[in-house]
Amino acid sequence: MNNELPKIIILLGVPGSGKGTQAKRLCENYGYGHVSTGDLLRALDKDENADPADKEALAAMKAGKLVADDLIYKLAFNEIKKNLEDGKGSVLDGAIRTVVQAQKYQEFFEEIGVADSARTFEIRIADETVMTRLGIRLANEGKQRPDDDPEIMKKRLEQQGNEAVKPIREYYEAKGILTVIDGEPPIDEVTALVNEALK
Ligand code: AP5
């Protein structure tokens, strides 16, 4: 990959802020590997050979709560290492949801030698926009995920809304690697803001 690009791009944002949408575009446009912990957890849910203890931990996701940290680290760190071995950087899509997780990832980045090549983009939308977007997705695409349910969406927003993102944003702000991206405009405009921030 281009040496000037960061090896790690961390996308923060409330549910429905567009992390997944922008992560896919970053991967297509710049050759990153996509590390979506939500997708990894849903794949685990479908995997008949997965460790039963890991599968039990998925009950939290289905209830709109955060999944145990150790499972997140196991899934995400493995993907980040695989990407590096393939010569690719990683876009972390929702992979960091607490300051405790941010600190653990930081230790891991130091271990694998990418700590100096990380950037964080917070894709920011108002909490009120979340229910509208997720409602539109549900209406257009039907129930695609166990947590695609208006009541569960409210729980996700309670636990993972802007109040929860704030301390993580502050953690990266203090490191001087945070850019806040306005996530309210149409998708292409948000992509343009992300691309601009990467220059
Ligand atoms: P995850 O799958 O990551 O879900 P999420 O964070 O709730 O995010 P979404 O996928 O709903 O939204 P998004 O921000 O990716 O937006 P999207 O691009 O899809 O995680 C699921 C669960 O796994 C969590 O709730 C938790 O239980 C668990 N989990 C995951 N990581 C964890 C961790 N680190 N620790 C503990 N637990 C963890 O867009 C949403 C919709 O809006 C789409 O329809 C899209 O087309 C539309 N849209 C996007 N951008 C725009 C725009 N600019 N304008 C208009 N519409 C837009």
C-alpha cells in the first residue's frame, strides 16, 4: 500500500452513522482490509463449528449490548494481523467502542509496530438521525440482522450513542490523531470529506 497512507484507520460513530458505508469505500478506493467487528460477530453466529462459549457471548449483541472485550480482541486482532501479512492496512469499522478497548488496541498496535501509523475518523451524526436511518434501512431491506428491531435499536442507541462515543473521541483527540467528519450530508459528500481528511 501507499506508504503515506496510515496503516490503521479507526472509524468511530454511533450506530447508523455510516461507518460500514464509508469503510467499504475506503477499502475499495485505497486497498485497505475491512475489519468490521459487527460482521465478524454475525459470521461467528452462522459458523456451526465455532466455539460454543464464543457463540454464547453473542446473546449480548442480539440484545443491543456490547459483546465481551476478549471476543472482540480475538476476532479483530487476527484480521488486522492477516491484513498486515498481506501488505494491507486495516479500516476498523466499529471495532473500538470503549476507552478500555481503545487502550488495549493501542498496546496491540505498539506490539505489531503500527502505533505511529494510525488515524481516527469520527463520523458524527445526531442521535436523532440514528433511528431515522436505521428505520429506513429496516423498511427498505427488511430484518437482515438480529439487532434490526426498533426496540433493540433503542437499546443500541442508549449504550452506543454520542454520550458513549465522547470519551473515546477525547482519547484520540489527546493523541492528536482525531478528525471529526460530518456524517449528516449525503453519502458521497461524506466520502469526499473522508478523502479530504486522508490527504
Ligand atoms: P455493527 O454491525 O458495527 O453495528 P453498528 O455499530 O450498530 O452500526 P451499523 O452497522 O448499524 O451502522 P453503521 O455506522 O455501520 O452505518 P451504515 O454504513 O450501515 O455492530 C453490531 C453489534 O456488534 C453492536 O451493537 C455490538 O453488540 C457488537 N459489537 C461490534 N463491535 C463491538 C465492539 N468493539 N465491542 C463490543 N461489541 C461490539 O449505515 C446505516 C444506514 O444508513 C444504511 O442504510 C446506509 O445506507 C445509511 N447511510 C449511511 N450513510 C448515510 C448518509 N450519509 N446519508 C444517508 N444515509 C446514510
